[in-house]
Amino acid sequence: MNIQYLDKKLSQRSLTVIAILVSICYIPQVLAGPGHNNAEKPQQNDRITLQNEITDEHSNALVLTDRQQQMAGIKVMSLSSSTFNLDDVATATLIVDRDHTVTLAPQLDVRVLKRHVVPGQLVNKNQVLLTLGGAAVAQAQADYITAAAEWNRVKQMSKNTVSESRRLVAKVQAELTRANLEALSMTALQINQLITKPESIGRYQLLAPINGRVQQDVALIGQVSAGGSPLMQLTDESHLWVEAQLSAHQAAGINNGDKALVRVNEISIEGTIIGRSHELDLVTRTEQVLVSIDNSEYGLHAGQFAELYLPNSLDGGVVLPDSALTRSSDGHWQVFIQEDDGFEAVEVEVIESQRGMNMVKGIEPRVHVVISGAFLLASELAKAGFDIHNH
């Protein structure tokens, strides 16, 4: 990819920019309709406004409300102090975050009596997933009811009435039978209710231990699942890991805590390196590297392919997607920085472009850069006729 390709993409998107501008500026008036004079002030607030800085030390800022930013599809990425090189890239795959994933596998034989969810469904913590039962479940629940009743009787006796060893045996038996129920993923409330409602033995409801999405759901009604066999998996997809296989040369110098840039289609996310295997695969001669990303705003899924840009302190620079770059009124490349007073344009130099990504110079780390919706901001800036300040 070269600079001419970027210019071509700019011209292809120009018509969509006009449509977005018209919708943002005039939708409030259409909704209000004629004769609604009291809606005049909200209409003004819904338009993109320009804040003219008085001092010469700051550029003019484009001020947008949260609603306007959402309508325009503006997304911002915070740059780290790390620099990247377009040549230091590896193919990667999104996988589940094992710290936010739970496999539901009761440790006793269970029979699936009823299903309450479907594969791919988003569930909340403590939501009912399955109704389980079976002979092993009934026996474990009955053993607990008996042991708990015996322990309650023994602990109320005086030390002179019952020996210490007898007291210890009763307590251990109650804890053991309770642990068997916990191995079925029964909650503390469900276990305690068995004592007051012994008629409910033989079945229980399997509840979601976390907020997440139902995955790897293999439970069938009537199925008897052996102890330890997974029934389903819950994954909190707001957190994902990125797995890449790097050559020994690529992995050299990479440490836990370093920043990496992850690109999935048109989405760019900055992640944190959380682990290296420090072991080369005997066949591929590569080393596994894991990167953690925050997926709460993007809706990505495990299994998607990605590109992983590695930190490079020697030859690197700031790496931004095509969607972050626009042309200024004088034809120079520019990006938009989000500051306290709004969005300001900063001219940059594009050093290299590859695969929809660009290494640029002229922008400081640790700033917030617009990576989506920059074309709309550039159009508004051009209409206002403000000069660009490269600072």
C-alpha cells in the first residue's frame, strides 16, 4: 500500500461524509417539525459547534456532544509510549480470556432434565442455565441433609455429653457432604435450602457463575453426563486474548507489560503482552505470545484472525489505520487529537503504509487519536476555514 492508495480511499469516502454531516446537522429539525419553536435550543445543541480559542498557543477545536460523536461513529484510541514498525507484524488469532471463562463440568454423574438457554446467548450471573438431576445427585443431597442434621444435633450438646472425636467426625462429615454438592456447582443458597425443603432432592438448577456468552454447549435433554464432563462454557467476551506464534528473532526483547497493536479487519486495539512461553515449538520453531485486549467496545469474537504489531523502540513510530488520516486544506496529512476543549487537527508525516496501517511521525505518545470518523471532522474543519497548528 502507498500514499496514492490512501488518496484514492479519501475520494471514495467523500460522499459518505456529506451524508453523515447532513444527518447530524438536520435530523433534530426534522424530528421537531414546523411550529415547534420551543425545540429551537436543543437543535442548536445537536449541531457540531466550533470553539474559537482566543490565545495563539492553542488551535481551534471542534466541539461535539457525546450524542454527536455516537451518530458520527467517532472512536478514539489512546496511544501508549511504545512505538511500532510495520515490518514487525505477526499473524494472530483471538482466543477466550481464560481469566474470564468458566467451564461448567459437575464432578458427579448428572442427568440433563431441562435446558433454559441456547448456544451463543448472553446470560447474567445467577441466571438459570440447566436443570440437572439423577441418582448421584439425589444421593449426594441426601447424604448432606443427614450429615448436616447430625452436626447440628452434636454441636448443641455440651462437651461432657459427647466426646471431642465424635464432635469432630460429625463436623467433618457435614463439610465433606457439603463439598460434594459444591462440586456439582450448587450455590450456598441452594445447599442451605435443602435442609428446609428436603422434598426437592434429586434435582437442582445450574446457575451462571459469571456474566458471559454460552459457548461449547453440548447438553442434551435426557443425557447422562459422567462426572467431570463439560456441559457448556461461559465466556465474558469483553475481555479477549490474542495468541501469536513468533520466531525467536521477533520474540527477542519482548517482555510482559509491553504494549502491542492488534488489528482485526478495520479495528485497531492496543493490547498488553501478558505472557511468553519461552519455549520453541519443535516443528514450527516458534514461540507463543499472549496479548490481552479490552473488547468491551468492539464486539469481536474468539476465533477471528488478527495482525499483531510488535513494539520496536529502534525503528518504530506511531502506527495508525487509514481511517485516522485525512488531508488538510493545504494537502498535508493530518490526524485529530481529542483534548479537553474538543478535537484538534495535527499535521503528521506518513513514513510508510502497508496493509491499511501507516507509520507516522509528528505526533506525541500518550494522546487520544481519532481512528474512526476523522473524515467528518476534517470536513467540518474545512468548512470553518481554520488553519492547522502542528504542535
